[in-house]
Amino acid sequence: DAGVTQSPTHLIKTRGQQVTLRCSPKSGHDTVSWYQQALGQGPQFIFQYYEEEERQRGNFPDRFSGHQFPNYSSELNVNALLLGDSALYLCASRPRGLDTEAFFGQGTRLTVV
Amino acid sequence: GEDVEQSLFLSVREGDSSVINCTYTDSSSTYLYWYKQEPGAGLQLLTYIFSNMDMKQDQRLTVLLNKKDKHLSLRIADTQTGDSAIYFCAETPTGKLIFGQGTTLQVKP
């Protein structure tokens, strides 16, 4: 079992550009959440998907959007990148309704220049 | 409201016990969690405790929960250099994880 996998591992983008980050959940997990971790901070919840719909959203602007596919994998899209979007983006998966099994991927390090 | 607070830094000698403390605000969390993050890595789930428990022990890890004071602690017995990392506590009142800012544990040989 590969666990939660994220791609790419590192990414450099220019202000104003758009980015797509990808996540494959752990086998047997159907719920995917995305978190943003700025340097020196704890992760902040962006949104959660299951059954291909956004179910919960944190305090992030509409520039942050997502998608979940029928195979439970997910994408995070960020439009009109700002310098402040530079962070580690983490994907977590768990079986729906089972709070105790939230596993995280290694993250995508996004740098906006 | 949703807020989790942790002290930022703890330094211990190898072989000593480490105690990392956390306070949280939302008493509706069913579970409370401890995660470990090593440099450049994602988050590793260390342990969790159900909100109606006072204590949970898992090998070298002991979690204590004081619901009245909304205080959670993680004790690591016989701390090793490999335990050096950032430790996050988290609550989950509505299915999303709310993290503290993390405690950096430094283990000196």
C-alpha cells in the first residue's frame, strides 16, 4: 500500500500564474482533505471532499478550488498566485466517518516568486 | 471558537522523558490527536485519544487528557535523538483537523 501520494513534490511558480496539485488517497479511503502549512506554522484546513463534492471549506478565498474524481483522487487548484501562497500543501485521506484514520501525504512545496 | 495552543520549543537530554502540552477550545471534539513532522516531511499520526478517556498509553507514548481544563499532553518516555521533530496536537470538532502551531522537540545526546 503506497499510502497517500502527492505530486509534484516541489514546484516554483510566478505571481499571477495558476497551479494544480494532485493527491491519491490511501487504498480504502474515500475522503480527501487539503491543508496549507506556511513556514513555522501548523497546517490550516482548506477544504474536504467526498463523493466528488466539496463538503467543508476553511477560511480560504475562491482562488482555491478543488475536485475529486470517481477513483477518490483529488486536485487542488490555486488561481492568480500570490507570494503569500508559498507553503507546503498537504493532502490527508481517511475512510468516511472514521476520524481516527487520517493519513497525510508528504506534501507539495509550492514557492511563488 | 476553534483554537489550539502549544508551547513552541522543548529541549531534553537523550534518555529523559519529554512532556509536550497543548490547550484547545472546542469541547465537542470526539478525538484529539498528536502528529509528528520531521524536516521536509508530511505529518505522521502518532496517537489519538477518545474524548471520554483520561489517559492512553502506547509503548513509549502516554497521552493525558483533562477535559475540564481542555488540556492535552504527550509524554515520550526514554526520549531518543530520532524523536527530534515538530509535534502537533489537533482537535477535530467538525471533521476537519484544527492544529496547534507545533512544538519543536530538540533531543541532545
